[in-house]
Amino acid sequence: MYAPNQQLINKNIREERFKSILSFLTVIIFFPALMIILWLLIKGGPALSWEFIFSSPTKGMTAGGIFPAIVGTLWLVGLCVIISCPLGVLAAIYLSEYAKDNHTTRIIRLCILNLAGVPSIVHALFGLGAFVLFLRMGTSILAASCTLAVMNLPVIITSTLESLQAVPRSFREASWSVGASKLQTIRHIVLPNSIPGILTGMVFAVSRAAGETAAILFTGVAFYLPFLPMNVFDQCMSLSMHLFTISTQVVGVPDSYSYATALVLISMVLVVNTLSVAMRWYFRSRRKW
Amino acid sequence: MKKKIEIQNLHVSHGSKWAVENLNFDVYENEILAIIGPANAGKSTLLKSINRMTDFSDGTRVKGTIKLDGEDIHAFADSTWLRQKIGMVSPLPVGLPMSIIDNVTYAPRMAGMKDKITLMERAEDCLRKAALWDEVKDRLDGLATKLSGGQQQRLTIARALSHRPEVLLLDEFSIAIDPVTTMKIEDVLLELKKDMTIVCVTNVIHQARRLGDRTAMMLEGHLLDIDSNQRIFSGQVNDRRTHDYIEGVFG
């Protein structure tokens, strides 16, 4: 009869040990995320109400609601998406499908990677110089959204590039070899099969933009505005900035107000992220190869 | 006989070394030219430069002239028109990530054909020629990427025929197909050469003997021999190595 030798038993023990370490680490990662949400719910939940969401701050921002900040965040993020997504996707298509692999494109790729590492406060200064002053946009939603867009471009380009490169080259070659042009191949073969990844990248960029504070600091966000923005040249409030203001700059704000604001912000981001995960599941189930 | 493809002083390199060096030969209209030779002989590179798939690989250089119907294929920067006239089957079969029917109608649709009935007829005709129709006729809407390797290879043959090319380039079209089906497709090819010119790279020497009107022997980027099958396979060759390769005493 076959009896497992000592070496094999030791190997199995090591295997088990390694597996339990990995699962422990996973729990550690999961734990803070769960705690943050629980904490916010406990501390901010009681202050949360329809009135809190749908009314303006009053009494020097120590009471009332956060409606202008929610609207402002939606404006900023929406405009940022409109600006950065087409630009980013088109740039990625060029880099992936048309650009030859030479020094110029390698430098461009390097720049994109570096741009992703620039701290957001630097982006804010750039936005102040380039959009607010040089392009004379003034401190406005437009300038802030452009700054956010510049910050998000590398994220979108990188994720789109990855999705495009995930479509095997053999599909492209098969398409070219029967007389389809490059554009037709992109339209009928490459894009339909990379859309899931591209969309996921976009959604990720959206949630990043929603939480960004520093980049919009000098470019279009006000501490407190008693009215809602009417067009892209107005200033606006934003949730992240409002949170920063009421937690550090204003005296006498009830704790629960800050926590409730954070809860609203995080819920918005979570909804968007959940959407992205759902989308990925849906598309993965329809994968064609 | 009318010359369909003329190849003059063709050099192709991927990087520093020539993969194909100084090729000079013609392919006549309505013939099947078989190309044999060991690995790394430049057979596939030759095929890819005939339909300018070489355009798509960075670092591939093509020197020399290739003419199709007397016209230089490098006359225009764009090469899509060329591949609309030339069908190609590559050795690793690739079903496009779409349904079987969409695969076979892809080329004509990209060329601008819209009529559904004509497309269906064309698809059935091509699938029958590739000996695949009976196996897939009940699941034309199924994904092509889910077909077996041999089925995908026959699908690529059907796709290569679907835009009614004047020239068909076959690169080891039968490596994943069983002998019986291979024979069926070979019969179809013999039938097809009434309407088109076929260049067939093969590792199966018997296939070259059965199928070809003429056979070319390539070795390390050079053309050793090109002659009628009658002469090549009866030992009347220019180069001793061709004879050795055919007889299997190579190396």
C-alpha cells in the first residue's frame, strides 16, 4: 500500500499554513473598509435625513443641510467625465492601434505614467495657472472640472490601453487579412471586446474625481455659496471640500454633521463603484473567447 | 500562361537578418503553386509580404517588387484594397469573437455588402466549400471561438473565400484537420483554381505533390527550386537539397 512519506506531509502543512496567512491578510484589508462604513453609520446616521440632504447649510454652516455641495459634486464630476473620457479613450486608441513603437511614443507613455504620480495639489496649482488664469476661465466649475480631467486622464488612458491590449493581436490580424481597414477592425473587433474594461476604468475615474479635494481647491470651489450653480462658469460647493471645511475651519459644527456628510460622499462613491463591479460581472459573463 | 503575381528581387527582414532573400519568380493565373521547405525557410514571410500583412508588424522591412496583375502592390500607402483581392489562411486558426455566421460574412460586410439574403447564400457556399456546413448549419449563431481547432481552421478557410478573392494564400491550412476532411478540401481547392490562383505553403510533401501544378522549394530565405510537379517529384531538380528534402534524407 502507498503511505504518504514525511516530506509530502510537511509539504501539505506548509501549503495550509501559507493559505491561512493569505486569508488572514485578506481579512485585514477588508477590516478597515468595513470599520469606516460602520463608524460613519453609527456617528453620522442619526443626523442623516431628507432635510439634511435637500437643504442648504445655515447658521454659518453649523446647521442645515448639504444640498449645494451634492449638486456641486455632481456638476464637477459630470463635466470632468465629459471632458476626460473621450480624450482619454481616443488617446489610448491612438497609442494602442496606430502609434509605432518608437522613441516618441515611448516618451509619451512614460509621461502618462508620470502624470498619474503627480500629487493632486500640484495638479491644483497647474489648474490655477493654466485654466483659471491663462485660459481666463476664472475660478469656475469649468476650470475645476478641467483640472480634475487632467488628473484623471492618465487613469483613463492606462485602463483603456490595458483593455485594448487584452484583445489578442490574432483577432486584429484575422480581420486585416480579409480586407478590413484599421478603422473597421477597431470598430468591429477591438472596441466591442474591450468596452467592459474601458467602462470600468471610466467609473473608477469618476469615483476618484468625486472624492478629490486638493485639485479643486483653487480652481472652482467655494467654502460656502448660498445659491446653486446655474452654469459651468459659476463657482460651486463640493462634498469633499465641504467636509474639509466643516471639520477644520468652522467652529461649532456638530460631529454628527461631519460624519453624515462623509457618509453621503462615501455612499455616492460606493454606488458608482458597485455599478462598475456589476458591469464587469455582466460583461465577463458575455465574454466571447 | 498569364502571370498573376510577379516577384522580383524580394528581400524581407525582421530586424537585422534577411528572412527572405532575393526571391524571383512568377505565379501564373489559375495554378496552384505549392511551397515546401523546412522551418525558418521564409515561407510564411513570403506569403505575408504578398498580401502586405508585413505592413502591420513594426520592424519588418520589405525590399523589391511584387506585382499583382502587372501592378505594383506597393503603389499605394494603403493596402486594404490588396487584401480585398487576396484571401489568406494562417496556420493558427482564429475564429473572430462573434457568431459563426458573422465570421463568414465579415469580409463581404466590411467590403460594403448589405443584402442579407446574398450574405446568407455566400456564407453557405463558403462553409460548404470548406467542408464545415454540415457540422455548423444548426448553430450558425453560436460563437466561433467555441468551435474545435479543426473546425476553426475550416472556418478560416471559409472566411478567406468569403470575399471572392482572386488569389488564395494558404499557410499550412490542414495541420488541425483530419486526413479525410483534408482530402475533401483539397478537392474543393482543385475545383476553385478555375477561378483563382492559389499559393499553398505546406509541410506535407504529399500534399504538394497531390495539389500543386508547380512546387517551389525554399531553404533559409532562398528559393532553391521552382518547377512543374512532374519534374520536381521525378528528381529533375536544380539543387540536390530539394531532392534530399523530398526524399526525407535531409540534414
